[in-house]
Amino acid sequence: MESMLNKLKSTVTKVTADVTSAVMGNPVTREFEVGRHIASGGPGLCWRIYNGTKKSTKQEVAVFVFDKKMIDKYQKFEKDQIIDSLKKGVQQLTRLRHPRLLTVQHPLEESRDCLAFCTEPVFASLSNVLGQWENLPSPMPTDIKEYKLFDVETKYGLLQISEGLSFLHSGVKMVHGNLCPENIILNKSGAWKIMGFDFSISSTNPSDAEPKYTCKEWEPNLPPLSLPNPEYLAPEYILSVSCDSASDMYSLGVVMHAVFNEGKPVFQVNKHDIFKSFSRQLDQLSTMSPALLNKIPEEVREHVKMLLSVTPNVRPDADQMTKIPFFDDVGAMTLQYFDSLFQRDNLQKSQFYKGLPKVLPKLPKRVVVYRILPALTSEFVNPDMVPFVLPNVLLIAEECTKEEYVRLILPDLTPVFKQQEPVQASNMILLIFLQKMDLLLTKTPAEDIKNSVLPMVYRALEAPSVQIQELCLNIIPTFANLIDYPSMKNSLIPRVKSACLQTSSLAVRVNSLVCLGKILEYLDKWYVIDEILPFLQQIPSREPAVLMGILGIYKCTFSHKKLGIPKEHLASKSLPHLVSLSIDNNLNLNQFNSFMVVIRDMLSRMEAEHKTKLEQLHVMQEQQRSINITNPGSQSEETKSPPSTGNQIDDIFGSTGVNGKENGSAAAAPQPNRMSLTLEEKQRLAKEQEQAAKLRSQQPLAPQTMKPASNTNTKTKDLTSSLLNNMTSINSLSLANTARPAPVQGTTIAAFPSASPMMGPMGVSVSNGFNPPMGFQAGGMGMGMRPAGPGLYGGMATTTSTPNFGALTQNQGQTNKAPDMSALDSLFTPSQPKVTLNQMGPKATPGTNTPWLNQFGSPQNAQTQMQGASVGMGGVPSGFGMQANPFFSPQNFSQPTAAAAAPSLNQSGVKHSASVNNDLKDLFG
């Protein structure tokens, strides 16, 4: 790496030293900055050509420098002759102005060491291109070394030289006198220009129709730089010391031969014996063999043969040469037309530019980029012509590399991006740019895209023309992947939304929705949920196309693997919106079906996701519960967290109400206290547990015959007394969570829950976990329940010891015998207010279907078996307090058979079991 840097440094130092030594002190350097050595040209390739810039305007130029050290070997008078000849040539060139002559930007300046002048930017001389590399920099520039002329360049170049000679001969009455590849310069655009008027001869009678030219005799002793190139001179110049315009035409014939023969002239001339060489050449020209011109294209071969004729009068003049069929090439004619554009009006130009896209693909890239493109971009100053020129410029840009585009095209396009006047032309420009937006975004640097290209797109979205808005919306998705995300999110999307909401055109609104749907994949999930989906609800119109566009965005968002819609959003926003749209009267059957397909898909996914979540949560709860049961002492009472809602429900209504399963022996065991208890509470708990154990050890109770009340106006008895006095027969009662058997004759099935508590202690408000607490006074119904700690009821967790009724049996034949209930007396608190069954819960309107009730099915496995009685516990089905419990369905309550129906009570007493069921139907609808 260091060696390469050293080599580069030495090269730069050498070039700088060469330039400094050659140009230092020359007045040209006051106004122009001299760059690197690029080519050579002029008589004997004596002029070094450097690129340069004008200091004041930064205009690019070519600096021609003649270093006087090249002629140090000559004597002084010879040096003076060379200098005078070179000065004459430059001065003559400076005076002449024509498109086919090299344009001088700064006249000749002389210093002690050099001559220098400035011209238009130059690429090289034709001699350099044809392989003559004298006086070129070292190493050889690769662009010159590898340069190959295309046919169209050759044809148009020769045509340009012919036009230049025509101007000299007809307009100026001048003979060039030294037309050769050294004096033909290719400028930076590829145009061929004439220079080297060192030996030009002006007419002695310019006003006459027939000009006369005086020719100097050849002096072989003069330095070569003081003489024209003999290989390109007409024979009469040497042999008869005469010349006219036909002499230049002979030189043109030799140049044409050299162009098609790798730079070789027709004859090699011995400069030491020039007269003998020309005599021999004259003989060969008189009997020219076909092999001499075999490399020249056939369509121009005869014209070249005529140009090389020994007789001057046979040679065609310059004006005739410009009209030969060889130059009737579409490429050459196109280039020629560009050179004459300044003479055309706008109508002619517009017609030409319309047909140009058909020609450009047939031309070489170098010709298009360096020859045609500058002519096109120069038309951008004419606003009316921009819509006709711009398509051609963008067509050329497609064939350019990114570096060429940035260097040659973008600087001229930047003002066009911002053009807004005249309005009609501005709209056409927007349409053209939008159609080529992928090209612009691909090759334009990011900074220029942000500053120039995207503002033009935003302007198109806000344009008053519906056609422009539609085209812009259709094209945006094709290049959305090339737009940076901040610009899309903060600038593009808001304008698309605004166009959709504010337009009065249905096409624009629909295209806005289609555009958004196509670019969703380039947005992030939360931006779509927060910005795009809420926007859909703001769209005012309800045309079928608009509704289907909205559905498409929902569907794309829902189904895209990167996006998706959360189930919360589906439930609360997306589905309600889609359902309301789906029933719009404007939709046909197929469109409605499309809505329903998406809605069903959304519902299915929402159900699956939420069900999965609940299943996972249930598994976690079961695992935690099994850990607590297996290791009850692993956590101190003070550090345990409050029970979850699911655990509270299980504790209250039994695990059957949640998952249809019972926890076996754990269901009958007292639930552990989940909060720290005071000493008083622990003592009371121990007492209640002792009473429960005592109750389980007693003999089964004999049921009593239900005595119907005689007085219809008698008030309802105390709840506990009614329950005890109206028990008919209890054969067996099990709290195990086994499958419910079919009812037998004379029995009913009580839907008593599992061992978990159903109601709080006396006077405690009962909450069902979903509705507000439903309070009622339980008439002395303690049954081993103690005041609860913090939990579901009144903020206290419940711990219950349930009496074991599984041991209570009664033969079916025993009836009307009052059992000994003294063992239960201690469990019921006295002096509680009396409550009728109808006061124990809110009574629903008959026939009303309670919404929350249907959400909970009857426990499939819960069973309490009762035999020998139609109604248990005073006409109320087992499961006291179920009127206030929404988790139990009326289906859990058995329907009494006619044979087992208990005697009915009067209106003031306890009702029939059938009446009780009717009340329950009223409560639960």
C-alpha cells in the first residue's frame, strides 16, 4: 500500500512539475487553472493539451501549451519560423467562428517558456485516437488507448469536416493547407473540429466568384514544424506549386482513407526526397488498384477514389460531399439535427423530440451520453420544451451507471424536480417523473431523494388533477421498498390518508386504499394498528369498492405474518367495524360472503388464542394448588399471596363449577386459611371443627313428615325450622363428585355443590364473583361455617368445615317420624331474622333469559343423591343459596315426579316442591 502511495505521489509530483515548468509565468494561468495532461494535437502533435477550469466561473476548458524546449535543437531563425507559424495558426483560428471549427475561449498568450491558449473542452486529437501517441502523458491515458470509433461517429465526423471545409471554401474563401488527423480535434462531446491554420491560404480576390490562391514552394530544408504534413498534401502542391479548394478535398480523401485504415495514409512519403516520392505517388494514383481502397466502406469507396484523383477538377467539392448517400445515416442525421437545433422553432423541436426515443436505442452509448445528452439538457432552460425533452433524458439515464447519472444528469434534473410553472407543463413533468420513479430512487443519492424527489411525489399527491393523484397512488407501491422508513411514516402515509379522506373522486379514494394495502408489508405492526386501522373507520363513503378496499386492508393486516392483529383489537375494534360494514345494503352476495369469510377467520383465531391462554393459566393454577396441598407448610401464612379469582371460585362453588372435576378427599377436608388468623379466630375455628366432627359421629337422622300449614295467612316460619320440619326422607346424601344417576321413583336429585362453601356466615354479604355482593340473612344456617378471613365475601377468605351427610341414611319406608335434631342446635345461631324463600335472591322476570346464566353449563359430574323424599330441606332443593348464585343453572335442579310430590302448602306456608321449582324458573328465566 505504501509503495502504491509513493508511486501516486511521484506521478502527481511529476505532472505538477511538468505543468509548472511549461506554463509558469504564462498570462493564461492568471485566469485559468491548469489541470492534468490529457492529449496532444496540432502540427506534428506539438501542442500539449491539458484540462483546466476558468477561475472566475469554474467553466471547463482545454489549455493548449507549446513548450519552447521542444525546439531548442534548432537555430534561432528556425525557432522563429516555428513560433511564427504556430502563432499564425492560433490567431487565424481565433478569428474564425464556426461550429465545425475549434472554439477558442482565450487567445494565444506567450511567455519566455511557452505559448498557450484556451479552447472548449477537448478529448483528444483524431491522430491520438487513430494510434499516434507522440507527446502524450506517461502512462498512456486508458480512455485514449482503448478508444474505438463507432460507425456513426466516423460518418458524422467526416460529415462535420466536410461542412467545415465548405465553410472555409465558400464562406471565408480560404484553403486550410494542412488538413490531417493531427489538426482534427475531438471535443468532449465527440464532435470533430478543425484547427491548425498554420499554413492556411486566403484568396487574393475574395470578392470574385473564382478565388485565387497563392501557394509557397516547398522548402525541404525547413524544420518539419515549419512545413505541412506531406503525406496529406495534394500532388499539385509539391509538383506544380499550385493549390485551391480542391487541394483540401484531396487531403480529405487521404483522411478518410486513414480513418478506415487505422491511421495510415494512402502513401508513405520519403521526406528527404519528397519530389521523387510525389512523382512515384502520382503514377500510382493514375493507375489506382482496387486493393488500395478495399478497407473503405463500399458505399463511399467511389467518392474517396474521386477525391484522390490526380486531376483537381475531378474531385467533388466540400458542399457536394456533404450530400452523398453515405452520410444519410439515421444516427448521423440525428446528430446533425442536434447541431442545428438553435435554428429551429418550438414546434419543430417538439416533433423531433417525440421521435427521438425510437432512435436512441440504435446509437452507441458513448454517442448518446456525450453527444446527445448535453444537447438535451441544454433545453431545460425552455420550460415549454421540458415535457418533450425529459422522457429522452430519463431514457438515457436508464443506460447510464449510477456514477454517470450523478455526474452528468442529476445536476440538470434537480431544477426540473421543482418546476411548477407553467401549470400544464408542470403536470406533464410530474406524470413523466412518476412513471420513472423507480429509476430516480435507484440511482439518485439518498440526500437528493429526500430533498428533491420525494417532495415532488408529495406535490403529486396534493395536486388538483385527479389523473396525477391516481397515477401517483398506482405507482407508489412499485417503489415503496426504496423509500426510507421515516419518510414513508411521517410524510408519505399521512398524505395518502389525506388524499383518501378529502377527495371527491371515488377512484382516488379506492386507489388510496389499494395503495395502503400494497405498502403494508413495509410498515411495522404497531404503526399499522395505531395509524392505519383507526383511519379506516374515518372514511365517510360506503360505496362497495371502498368497503372492499377497507376489507382488503383488514385482511392483509390480519393474515400477514409480520403484522397481525392482536385479539384485544379484534374483539374491541376490528370485528365490530367489519360486522357493521358487512350488512351494508350496497354489498352484493359475493362481497358479503367475502366479509363473512374474514370475520369468521378473525373469530376463529381470537377463540383459539384466548382458549390457549386460559388453558395455560388453568394448568398453572392446578400446579400451584397441588404444590400447596402437598406442601401446606412450605410458605408461611404471612407471606402467601391472596388467592386468585379462579381459586376463590373453586373454594366457594367447588372445583366442579370450574373444571368439572373434584379434588377427591381434599374437597371434604377443611380448606386451609390463606391469611394469618388471630388467636380468637383460631379458637373459633377449632371449636367449629370440633362441632363438625361431633356431627359426623352421630347416628343418621330420621326424616319427618312435612306438615302443610293450615292457615294461608300464617307467616313463613324461620328458615332453619322450615328446612328441618319439612324434610321428607333422606336415604343417602353424598358430596362425592361422582356421575349423577337417573332419579328413581319417589326421589329427587338435589344439585348440592361440592364441599366448598356456598355462603358466608350469618349476616355476611355473599358475592358471586361477577355481580355485586348479594346480601341476605340466613336464618340460623351456620352448619360449621366460621367468620371468614379476607376473601371473596366481605373481603375475607372463607374456610368451611362441611357436615358429612354421606353417613345419613333412612329407610324408604320410614315416614312422618321426627328425627332427633339436637345435634344440630349448636350449629345454628339464634335470633336471626326470618326470611322467606322468595326473599333470598333477586327474582328475575319470568321468561327472561339471563345473559350470564347461559355462559355456565350445569356441572356434569356433581351429584347429591337423595332417596325417599321429593323435596329436601323444607321444600328447597339441596344447595342452599343457589338463587343468588349465577354459576349454577336451573337445569341442576331436579323436577319432582307426580308420584313423589309432597303435599302442597297453603299460600302463607312453605310451598309445594313444584311451586318451588316454579319460583326457581322465575328467578332464572
